[in-house]
Amino acid sequence: MNLTDATHDPALTSWVESANVADSDFPIQNLPFGAFRRAKTDEPVRIGVAIGDQVLDLRLAAEQCPWTNGVTDLLAPLAAGDLNAFMALGPNAWRRVRAALSAALAEGSDQGPFLELCLVPQSDVEMQLPCRIGDYTDFYTGIHHATAVGQLFRPDHPLLPNYKWVPIGYHGRTSSIGVGPQTVRRPRGQVKRPDRDAPDVGPSQRLDYELELGAFVGVGNALGEPVPIDRAEAHLFGMALLNDWSARDIQAWEYQPLGPFLAKNFASTISPWIVTMDALAPFRRPFAHPPGDPAPLPYLDSEFNRAHGAIDVTLEVWLRTAAMRQRGLPAQRLMQSNFLDAYWTLAQLLAHHTMGGCNLQPGDLMGTGTLSGPQPGQGGSLLELSRGGRQPLTLASGETRAFLADGDTVVLRAYCTGVGARRIGFGDCTGTVVG
Ligand code: MN
């Protein structure tokens, strides 16, 4: 099966010069969707596509550029600022619009002179949440995270017996999802210290980030109608970075028996641009559980999932403290991992989520869980990198961190590279802690 088409050709270049720079996150092969408004205006939110260091304003583009009739119809929800309505149209519509945008933005396109007037510099816009997120589920597909965190709490049996059979997840909080760059207020909560009889109430002293990807549902499903895994891919629209901020001290006291609550619901930050599943096609990889592990149950298994279920996405966490900012020091990379190390694929998550009849809707968000790598320095949270806070990291500035301090800026980054493919990136997912 050929997953790629002319829009993925690594030789393709754009008349938007900044898109042709080798390390641009947004070359013409990417074309991610986001929502924006021009900075310091009250204009209605518009949908745009990132190209180089510019945003293509799709409302202007629909109005001011000639398109074939079919494409004009498909652009209508985007021109109206309603990404959810476009997500609901399904893969054929997504691919037709991608092909049309790719052709229009390509070097030598007749549409260039029209679309040139529809570009806004990314530095002149304020990004908004890309779509209405009705529901948010956070999974736990990072087996190296689950093992490392389990070791802190249960050295003898870090991984619970269900882990290799069932994709673990919980229903999260949507109202506190924001788009980066944003400030995140340190939460207060109940914390029970081991040497005290009663909990104390105060600001979290063990504030952490979680490096995750989030997958956006495109086409929904009706209540009571599960999506089988061989149709699950057609329901997935795209992905963004997700920082699932976590207060570890609050979490440790409250999590039993029902799981995370106030430790997670104070803020989650996503990156502004949704990189579509179509853009990720060149980076699909075979998927299998490690030898000796149980094979996925039949409802979590398909030929396509085995051949193409995994996605090669390099992930990074960068940190810049207030002192580093004051001294003019750049952000420091704390770790690097890859989505290939996840234990379940997105199609498996969607098939599992709906198997009991749960209905997903366009714009719903599924977090992958913390994506740690197998090596000790590849923890996707400070909880792992500092071994539960016992081994603080020493930063290039000479400062140490077991958990986040006020003024710390956390930047999640992700990009895809591969043989015969143009590098694409996700853009930054940035949040700064304030007290
Ligand atoms: Mn999480």
C-alpha cells in the first residue's frame, strides 16, 4: 500500500521562501492547521495553515483566490473558522484540501499572486485552541514511563499485570486545556507528608511536566457503535504536542482509588498546530509488541496496524529558568525520546476507546501518556529524570532541579525525519510556571 502522494515529495518547494529553509518545522510537505487572530485585535478567530514563518489565512484564501468548485465547498467550514466541521468531513475531504493547498503554495503556482495577499507573519498572530475539544482522554502508552514510575512506588512489580493487555487511560479535563505559549499557575492542593498525621494545604512543591502527543479525532462515531481497528485510522485527523502538567505531591495523596484528579486538572498545554495524519504518512513504521509479550487481542490487531501503525516522531523537552533568561543563556535540552517506543498505536487507542460503545466527536483529544525512552536519561517527566526527586538535575546554569520552579519555561518539541522524506516539525509547546 502506498501511503504517500505528490504532496510528500521531498523535492517540492514553495514560493513562500521561509518554508524552504532546511530546519523549518513547516515546509510545504507539512501544512498543519491552527486557529489564530491578528495580535491585539478582537477579530473573530480564523483558521490558518502554517507555511514557513507565515500563516495562510484560510478565510482570505477562500475569498480571494480561484479554486475549483469542489475545493471551494470543502474550504467553506475553514473559511468560517470552524475546524471541527472540517474535521467531520473525513479523509477524502482532508486529502483533497491538502492536495489543493500543496499545489497552490508550490513554487510556480498560478495561485501564488492571490495567496501572497493572504499570508500573515506568525510573529503577528496570537494562536488560539485549534478546535473545540469536547472530551479529553489521557492514555498511558509509554511503557518505559509506566515502568520507571511503577519502580518508584512498587520496586518488586513496577508494571501492573493489566498493562500489556489493555490500553490504560482515564477521562481528563477539557476546560483547562490551553494553547502555548501560556503561563501556568502553580496549583494548591492537599499534600500528605509521610511524617505528618494529617494533610497540609498549600502550593504544590513537586510540580512537573509530562511529554506527550495528543491525537485529535476527526470523524466521530455514534453512541453504541464501536469503531473497529481496521476503520480507526479514518477517524484520526492529526496530532499536536501535549504537556500534561502534573503536581506529583497532590497526585500521590489523591490518586487512590480513582486516579488523577486535581493533580492534573489545573492546566494542560497543547502546541498550536495540528499536524495531520496525512502529513505524517511518510513516517509510519511497522508496529509489534516486543518478543515474549502477549500479542494484542484481535480487536486491537490489524494487518495495517502491524505494517504501519507506529509513527517515527522524535520528541524533546527543553527548559529555560528565570535565571537563564536573565543571564541571556539559551534553553537547555533535558532529554530526547521517540513515539516509536509507545506500547500502543493511535488506532489501538481509538478502537479500545470505542469498543464498549463510547461515542467520540470531532475535536476530541486523546493523549498518549508520557513518552519516555528506554534509557535512564530519557524520562519524559522530571519525576523520572530526578528519580522521584532524590537526584536533582544540574543545569548548565549551575542551578539544580528536582521539580519545576516558578519562572521555569518548559518547551516540548517534536519532529519527523526519514529516508526520502522532508523533515517536518510540530512547532513549540511552551508553558511558563508562575507562583
Ligand atoms: Mn499524562
